[in-house]
Amino acid sequence: MREIVMVLRDLKGVEDPLEVKWEVEDNPLGLEWFYALKQNFIGPDAMCPLHPLEKSHCLNGWIDTVGGTNNPGLRDIPTMCDELNWAIRTVNNFYKDKGYPHIDLHFTPEALQSDQYRDLMNQLHHHFELLIGQVWDVSDWFKMANRETIYAIRVLNNNCHQIENIINSVDLQKISSDRKTLHQSIMLSFNGINWLHPDKEKKQYMRYNVTDDAYDYWSPNYEWGHLYAYYCQLGKRHVEAFYDEDPHIDHKNISGIRYFTGEATMNLCTMFAPGSGMPKEQRPEFIKWLVDNGFDPEDKKNAYGHGVVARIELPMDYKQYHDEIIKRNDVYKLGWRENGVESIREFDYTWKEQVLGEIQISKDIDNDELEAKRARQRN
């Protein structure tokens, strides 16, 4: 038996730590993903065993207000608007004389509650796509960026999706408590800079191609609690482009999951219980959208549904478990157990510490590279 283990903690100090466990799927999908996790981030053979978990893009859709919150583990809308406006200024300043068009966007909680909202988010994501390109076709803009600008470009994408998840949760809570959870998740991603343990060798984790056999296990089912394969590439999945009604996105930036890295998403939408097999099929409107936009609905490599890599182990009713999980606000430990062996990493920092650390190390790297360049010119 192969298990994934996560420990959640409460930064407010009210709730005790909570261990959450999953059983890895014993099929090509689960086993290929598990191999990637052990090779990349967690285990004795991991290439990047000290790389931090991305806590600044981890707990998504947990807030049900557009205003501020005093929860130390959750990122609220005012904070993310401020971060976005900083990122836009940083990008504009860097590319000012380099040919990239000025990003004329400004984010406030009020703008996100207006008729501008959907177009604002689509424009923001389109700038991110132009600036970064694709994993398999990195843009020239990204190649010329310094480290602080690279971090700012990442903020454009991360905060775009996090804000969308909160706005959607705020709107959906008016319908039902289950609907409110539709965009709740825990993203277990290792994207970003190793600000805690700077790696002078700049080791890179691997992206492993999803095999034909693994694609056979994708399905429309999106049950609560399971771990699903993470979208460890750039752009949008087909279903995201469909729901966003995005006229700005280039078709080459719409793609299904192509790679495993060992990263995953825990689905916290309570609409579909574990074991329910729901939803059973894709929406007809989505199928029509695929055909209208030149995508083959039968092409399994487009990974239209969801890929379960590990199934939740339930110690209680799943809705009770959901309530226990969201009482916590920080992923403290993550790892695995297999045949009596375990490898569990500890992540003893907060998202705020990570944000400040990544910005500072980006500036430090840029300053060091600038000094090195000046030294070469003097010689």
C-alpha cells in the first residue's frame, strides 16, 4: 500500500494539527504520478529535496468575502490586489524600453465586484501568457526578464486564479453551501524560488510525460477529497477557457495535462461525495464548445476530465471531515508511506514569509548579477 500524508495546522493556535491520508491509485495514472513525486521533491532519491511548498498559491477559494480577513493563513482580496498592482508596476518598469506594451490594468476590490471583472481577469491572464509562453515554447520576453520580473510575472498568474476562486465562492454561496465550495482546493505545488535554501547549482525538477496508459484513467468524475493530477504547465485547460468565455486566449495556450511532477490538487468541492462517480459525463455545452473551437472531444490526450492520483481515506463523514479541514489554515507536513518506509517533509513557514523571502532573494540575485556584469566590463 502506498499512502500520501499531509498534516494541516492552525496558525491561530486554536485547532490541533490534523493528519489527512490518501491511498495512491494502483494504476498507471497513480503510479506515474507517485514516481514523479519521489524523484522530484520527497524521498531519498529526490532531485529537489529542499524545495519549498508554494504556500502563496496553496489554499484556494477558502474565503467567502471580498473584504479583508484576520486569518493569518489565508490570502484575502485586498492583499492580492496590492500584490497584483506591485507586479504590474514591476513588469511595466522592466519592459518600458524593451517593446512590450504597457499593462494598463489596476486592481481593487471594487473593480472586482463591477461589470469589468471578467474582462479584467481575462486581460490579466492574457498578459501572463504573452510574457511567459509555454513550457515547451518559452517566450522571448520571459528569457530576457531578471529574477524580480520573473517573480512578478508569476504573481500575475497565481493571483488571477486565486482571486477568481474567491469571487466565484462569494457568488456561489448565495445559491447553496455545497455550491460555495465549488472552487475550494488545496494546491500542493512546488513552483517558485528556493528562498530558504538557495541552490547554487540551480537544480531543476523533471516533468514526466503522461503516457497513453495513464490517459485511460481520466474521467469526468470530480469527487470530494481525492488528489488530482496538477496542471504543471502554462495556459488554461479546455474547461477553464470554456467557463471563462475568454476571447483573449490563443488556442495554443489551451491544453490538457501533459506532464507529471508529483504536484497535486486536493478537491474540496462537497457537491460530489467520494465514491459517487459524479459527475458522470461532460456537459453538452462543453462538448459543443470543443467542436466549435476545433478540439476533438474523443482525444484522450486532451485530458478533458480529471485524473485521480490518490483517493482520500475517510475517518468520518466527508462533510464533517471537510469542516475539520477548513478549520486549519496551513500545510505543515507532506510526504508518503510505502511498505513500511516513510518520507515526510516539514514546511515550517507561512505564506507571508515565503512572499517576502522570494522577493528579497530575487532582488539579491539581480544585484549580484549586475555587480558581476559591471566587474566583467571593468576588466
